[in-house]
Amino acid sequence: MNKEKLLTPNTQHPAPILVTGANGQLGLTIQELYAGNSAFNFMFTSKSELDITSKIDVEAFFEKHKFDYCINCAAYTNVEQAEKTPELANKINAEAVKNLAEACKESNTTLIHISTDYVFDGEKKEPYTIEDMPNPINEYGKSKLLGEQYIEEILSNHFIIRTSWLYSKKYGKNFYRTILELAKTKRELTITTDQIGCPTNTESLVNYLIKLIINSNRAFGIYHFCDDKIMTWHDFAEHILSENKLINTTRLVKGSKYVTFAKRPKFSVLSNK
């Protein structure tokens, strides 16, 4: 994937932008691509600097600092563990989001929140649009949908960006990096073919988020964004190995059964239109 040219807004007074969850793959990608650009005024916070699950901490932080935008990259993304500890998933993906939405409303800050294709059940046979009714089938998806609903109830100035199969080649624990790690020690990998989505590079998503800001988009609401290649996890694994010249050293086996505690959507392709 080609890296887009860094965007530069034409302004002498860059908008102050808060980025939560700054140590995750998306937050780190924002830092790599844009933190050094003087046209942007970012404040990056990890949990140790701002615990968004604490309403008191969030209120105090927003009283001390003024932001035009808050990009919420913080999320609980362990789909399997969410089935066993749904209260933790809800605490981070819903209640913490509610805290941010309330603080953003009070301070007139626009919230840009990252959501997921997992708010859908995967029964549709064509890409999901923003008009489609969410129907999550696992606790992770339910917690993310509840976060969306809190935002819509509380805050008018918001962008909810649903994305699909997010990965970074450099940061975090994700499918792309996991396949490369496994290829170092295993000669054969069995990867499922019974789930279809659109792997989305964090760089693509970050550039999309930045465009929202520099274009001063005021058409608030829910948006879908993903890269344009529809594939199974097996297809994606094949692409990863080929891209890293490992296709001849690690054999891929198609698997129709994926042993998982959480139910997962079989088809979760998002329509960007």
C-alpha cells in the first residue's frame, strides 16, 4: 500500500486536537504521520495521562485544556475476552465514551470516535451502509454500539467512523503482525475462509480522519471507512506473506472452521459511499 502524501492545512493557528489511546496502533500512526507537522496542535494521551473511564478525570482534564477536536482511539478490542468480561468492554467502549461525549458537549469540542464493522451481524450479502440497522452478535460489538448510542444521544458535533479489520504494519497486536510472527516459526498456517471483510491500514484511516479536520467538515454523523479490497482472512494472510516474500516458505491451508468463543460476523464489508 502506498503511503499518501502528508496533508497540510492552510492555517497559521492550528486547531488543538486531543488524541486518546495514543499508545495503540491508530494513535501511534497519527503520531508517526502528523505529530511532527507544525500545522497541527496535537496532545497525545495514554491511560496513565488521561483515564477516560473516570468521569471526574475527564471533566478535570477538559476544564484544564481546551480542544477543538478529540479523536478517540482508545478501545477495548479483545473480542474473545469481551465475551468473558463484558463489563470491562462496556466500561471502556461505552461508559468511557459517554464521559468523553459529555465533556466534549460542555467544552464545544467535536468528537471523532472510531467504531467497528462488528456492530453488524454479518448476515447481509452486500456491503453495509450507514442506513443498515446494527445488530451485534458478540459482546464487543454490543459495547461499541452502546458507545455510538451514547454519543448520538449526548453530542451533536460528532463523527462516528466505523472501520473494518484495522491493522498497522508497525504497531500493536493485529492480524498482519501476528501472521508475520507465526511465519517465522511455522511452516504451515491454517487460516479461516468463512469470514469476509476489508482489511484497513491505519495509515489510510488516519489520513481520512485528518481530512475531516482540515476540510472543516460539519456534516456530522456516522461514516464508514475501509480500504477497498474485499477478502477472507485466508486471502489477507496470503497477501501478507506475498508482500513480505514469505509465500514460498510458509504454506497456507484453508480452514472452514475457526475455533472461537465469540460469534463473529461472516460478512462485515462496509460501504464507503
